[in-house]
Amino acid sequence: MKNLIVLLCLVLSVPMVLLAQNQIDCANAVAGGDCDQLRAITTAVPFLMIGPDSRSGAMGDAGVALSPDANAQHWNASKLAFAEEEMAFAFSYSPWLRQLVDDMNLAYLTGYKKLNKTSAVGGSLRYFTLGDIIFTDETGQVIRPFRPAEFAVDVSYSLQLSSRWSGGLTARWINSNLTGGVNVSGADSRAANAFAVDLSTFYHNNDVTIGDMDADFAFGAVISNIGNKVSYTNTAQRDFLPMNLRTGLALTLHLDRYNSFTFIYDANKLLVPSPPIYDQNRRDIILAGRDPNVGVAAGLFGSFTDAAGRPMRDENGDPIINADGRLEIEPGSVLQEELREINHSFGVEYWYAKQFAVRFGYFYEHPTKGNRQFFTAGFGFRYNIFGLDMSYLIPTEQRNPLANTLRFTLSINFAEQGQPGPTILDSN
């Protein structure tokens, strides 16, 4: 048990070290490639990365190692093999970016069914609408109104590999219709379609004691959205899906028969090419980093080492260019930028008798990689087989388009026939 606690402390300390390292002054970096300039990674269909449910939404969008529920389909489907209820369903709704528009929203319907004590199947439907827009031509004449929308349909299978380990496989069909067939720059547009898979694993140990308290320890990891690149026209360059690696830890302390605390941490990294540094006058010349126009496998495996880094400067403050026409890069800056591409989520959840929950969280993304930084809070109620959860997002700066984001989740949990649903009283 001592080794487990030491390991947990070390792993949880890593993100704090990274956050401190990410604040290093970059004032001497070259313009156009400095680490203070936004160099965020972009992908197609980013709606797949939005946390749809209120429970994880209230804990800084952390959930890969959280105890299994119906929403595990999004965070880590392999958890469903350890679900206690025989069957569960959940519906989540969130008005999105209401600081910018008033009719954008995300809806999420999900559920699972245990096949037996060691396996489960799950499914979900995610629907994201961008609101009503008006298409116009170059002269401002109205072409027609349209309501862009995207959706994804998932099915998953999870299986216990041992009494503490499980694995999961998720298949996903994605449709993104953003233009409705409108002609774009002389080319007819179309809806983008893709097929993707998730590979996931989950470990949990509920035979842990810390002092005189019972505790549960969990670890989860998921590689999600491994699939084909997409395009909205026949002539446009194809874009990556948001292939992503998420890992996380969770520690639950059962203070007594009624009260428990869960502490959770997630680390999240996109597995797509990092943006290189281009010549300011010619976009076909890369001065640092790698060409992002590669295949899916090359993009996935190369995403851990392809960051451009920070260019070196001579005594006059000019960037140093070597004989190959490439920028000289400061030692260690490539690794530093790769670490900046990791997002960090922290969360705390308190339960009283498994009927009332209070949650808090924090999400951090480095300023050069998108600068999403916000606190979250929320609560949950359980009555018989029904549940209601809500979360609220509080940005760290004013005029953030994510400000005041609300998520609502309704859930129904069915225990085995003739058996009541589990409570914290039963777990002890």
C-alpha cells in the first residue's frame, strides 16, 4: 500500500511541475515561431472532444478513471465491464458558446447493458447543431438559410480481462454537414463522413486502505477517434479527426458509511501533427517542425516528437538559419512544446450516501495551444433509479466564449431484476 500511495503522489505531482514549466518566459523567441504566439492544433469535427455530461463537466472535464456510469461511453468504454447496475441510460444537454450565439447546443443520449458479470455493450448518439446561418455570395446576396449540424453514433464492447483490469473497443460513425452543398470557391461542398475506433483500458482496485479508511484506486487510458481524414469538398486538403490520448487517475476515500471523496486527474493530448513554422512569405517552405500533410498512422505516431520548438537567435537578435535553410532550434524546446500540448484536468467529487453529490474542477490548456482555462462546479442528486446532474463553467478571464456554460444530465439506472440499486452503504 505504501508503494501505491507514493506512486499516486508522484503521478499527481507531474502535472503541477508541467504547469510551472509552461510559464517559462519566451520573450526572446523569434517572431512567427515564438512560444508566446498561438500555435494551437486544429482538427476536423472538434465537437467530438466536448465533454457531453454534467458529472465530468463539473470536474474540469476529467472522467477517464471515474467510476463507471452510462456516460463512460464517451470517456472510457472499458469501464462498463465493471458497472454495478444491470443497465443504465442518460441524456445530456448543453447550450454551447452562448456568449457568441444563442442557438448552438450539444445533445447526448447514451446507455449500456451488461451481458454478464464480466462484459457489457454500450451505445450513444451525439448531436451538435451550430444554429441558423445565412449563406451569401461574394456580393452579399442571400443564397439560402441553413442549419449546420454534426452527429456521431457509437457502439462499444467491454470485457473484464481480470478481476481488476478491463479492455474496450468502440466503433464510431461521424457525419458533419456544415455547408449543405453550397458551392465554395467554385467547388461543390458535401457532408464529411468518417469511421473511427477507440481503444480503451481500465484498472481499479477496491481493496485499498489509507490509514483506517477504505479506498478505491483507478487508472484509465483511451486512444480515441482513430479514423480516416475528412474533407468537405473534392478539391480541399483532407483534415485529421481529433485522434486523442487521454490517461487519468482516480482515488476515492470512504470516510465512513455515508461520506466519500473522489480526487481525479486527467491528462489529454491530441495525436495529430503539430503546426510547423513556415516561411513568412512562402507557405510551402517549412523552417522548423515537420510537414503536417501526412497519413493517419504517421500523424498519430509522429505527434509525440513533431513540435517545431523555439528558434535560436544570434547576438543581433536574428533567427539562426543553418545550411539546409532550417531554423536552429533551442535544445529541449521541442520537448517543452510537446508538453505544452498536454491539457490537464483536476476534479473533486463528494458524495453523501450516494444520493447527493457536490463537485469542483479545473481545466488548464497552455496559452499557446488554445488558452482554455476555467473552473467548474456542479451537483448531483439520486432518487431511486433516477439521477439529475448539473455543471457550470467559470472562465479565468473575462469575455471568454465558454463563460457560463451549463450542462444538464438526466439518468436512469436499473439494477438486476429484484435487486435495489447499489449505495455507498452496501459498498462498505
